[in-house]
Amino acid sequence: MFTFLIETFILGLKNLRLHKLRSLLTALGIIFGVAAVIIMVAIGEGTKQAALEQIRQLGASNILLRSAEPPESNDASSKSQRVLRYGLTSTDLDRVKTLEGKGGLKQVVRVRDTRQKVIAGSILAPTANAIGTEPALFQMINLKTERGETFTGVQYDRADAVCVLGATAAKQLFPYTDPMGQTVQVGTKQFSSVMLTVIGVLEPTGLRAGSEGASMMRLDPDQGVYFPYSLAKAVFGDTIMRLAAGTFERKNIELTEIWLQAANVADVEHLAATAENLLKIGHGDKIDYEVKAPIQILRNAERLNRMFNFIMVGIASFSLVVGGIGIMNIMLATVTERTKEIGIRRALGAKRRHITLQFLIETTVISLSGGLIGILIGAGAAKALPWIVEKFSHQNYPTSITEWSVLGSFIVSGMIGIGFGLYPAVMAAKMNPIEALRHE
């Protein structure tokens, strides 16, 4: 039996080689279907991997409470007439801290964007953010130093005039010199200012501009100039004052952000809901805060990935079905062409199952060959797509080829060959040998 299968397989290959172009055109539907499945799944999986990388950066067990300017405070005519008060307060911080231990809360970190100018010599960093914070922030959101070190708890308690620069801020302030040991000025002499000594420079975070992670952060970590919150509080207080376009803008924001770290990832969503309820106590109907959890990025990515894969695999499946119909159509024509050959084989003793098997092998070889070509094209396109997107749009567009999409599409292509080749094979096997021999 094994010898018969080998001989039938070789015969099938010979028959296909006699009509190379027709065999290739027959397999095109399978080729494009398999390639489409691999490419689409790779795009979806790449999006998920990018979300996982953002989670790694922002911390899967973290929760971000952030001040948000309420809509009613956007009245330009009133900004110069009063101090706008909104956002998170020290009272909110105290309420949230009650969750430590019993509420699954591991630690709390304060962050305040002073919204002051940052100057080094004659260079003004146009996008730098002067941020007062606590030493634990660097560990909490995975900010690692490329050079130097972050400020310590002792330096924080003493309100030392030291700072750590984000990667982009360091390049803007010191484009031609080493930032380490240099001095930067935060604020202006017109209101309040402080001179800070650079003791560390952070590694680039890798958060892509426009990504969900970057949108959640608002304060780009690479643009930060981090110094002790105790110093920021002493020098700048809680009021932000700015002269802009002839108006004097004053805002009172005690805390820009409060980062919470849950003891376990499983506690994040419950803790976020509890923290939001605590904030409502002090703010009532005034929506001047936001509660975000980086784990939500992953949840959204997984949901979109499932939907994307379902839709795209469904569309690609139609291509496979069309390819299968093409195989059936060509094999029906082949059966008609080879009617006399079928009659001769039957006359020489071939049974119906032998005829059926011969045609099934031919259709399976076509579909599996198409599947292999489709895998090569799909994998190549999925690998090339990030390079093409980066070259023409200068954006990072990751893809990730999954084993299940490659193996699954190959198996399905084989099943398509068997399924759509079965009818022509059965028709060929049921031919009357005498009628087949008379066929011209």
C-alpha cells in the first residue's frame, strides 16, 4: 500500500508538472488566502506585543490618578480674573493612603508638574516638564538611569537642589556637552526659580508618540526634569502663574498626578474603582480628575486583537474558499480531459479507490504547495511591513508572526484541497470504464 501511495504521489506530481502555469493559477487563491491570514494575524499580534511593552514600562500593577481641568474652567475671559482651583489635593492623597495594607495598596507617589520653564545657560528646552516627585517614582514606572543616579530619600527629605533629566530633555538642554554635574534653572526670576544640579540622565523609555501608553502618561517621561517634590513645594507652592498673550493666568493645582502601586496585578482594577470612589467624596459632581490603569491598555489590545483576528481571518478564509472552488473547477476540467486515461487504468485493474486517491493527491499537492508559497509570502510581507512603514511614515509599526497562524493556515490549505477535490475525484472514480475508453 505504501509503495502504491508513493507511485501515485509521483504520478500526481508529473501530471501537475505537465501544466505548470495552470497549476500555479489554480493555487493562487490558496496562496493569497494563506498569506493574508499570516499577515493579518501578525499585525494583530504585533499590536498586542506593543501593548505588553507599554505595560512593562508603565507597570502592570500601577494606577494613575491625574488632575484634569474641568470644562467650565476653560472660559478665557475669567482666567485672568480669578485663581482656577481644580485637581488632586493633599486631602485626596490622605484618603487614598488609607487603602495601604488592607486595601491592597503597596505604595503611593506624588507628582507635580510645576509648568515652569527649564533653562540651561542660554538654551531653553521647549518641551521639557519640570516635575517635582518622590524617589519611588523611578522604580515604580521603570525609569532607569543611563548615567549617574536618581535622588535618594535623604536628598528628598533635605530638599536638595538636584535633578534627573529625561533622555529628550537632556538632548535639548545639553546638545553638545555632558549634562552630568551641569546646572539647570527651573522657573523665571520674574516669579520664582531654583538652580538644580544634574545628578543623572535616564534611558529612553521607548513609549511611542501617539500610542495609548504615551496618551495615558500625558507627561512624557523622556521630557521630564525630575527634582524633589519637597523642593518644588517650598519654591513654587501650589499656584502656577503665567503671563501669556497679555493675560495673567493663575492656577492652583496641588498635585498633578498620584501614582498608586497595587500589591498584586489581580487587585489593580478593584483598587482603581475604590480609589475613584474615594476621590468622589472630596470632588462631588466636579469632574476634575481621571483614573487610569496601564492594565487597561492590555485589556483594550486583547479585545481589539480578538476582534481584528476574527474579522481578518474570516475575510482571508473567503479567499481560501475561492481558491478551493478554483481547484474544484480545474479538476473537473481535468477529469474530462483525462477520461480515456481513467478508462485505461480501470481496464488494467485499477479500482475506484485508486482513481479517487490519484485525483485527491493531485488536489492536495496543489493546495499544500500553494500553502507553502503563501506562508513564505505572508511571513516575508509581515517581516517587511514594519520596515516599509518606518521608511515612509517614520512610525514604529510592529508585527509578530505566530506559530498557530502558520501551522493552522497550512493545515487548512491541505483540508481545502481534500474537501474541494473530493467531488471531482469521486466523479472520476464512478465513470463507466467502457464509456471512458470510447471517449474522444
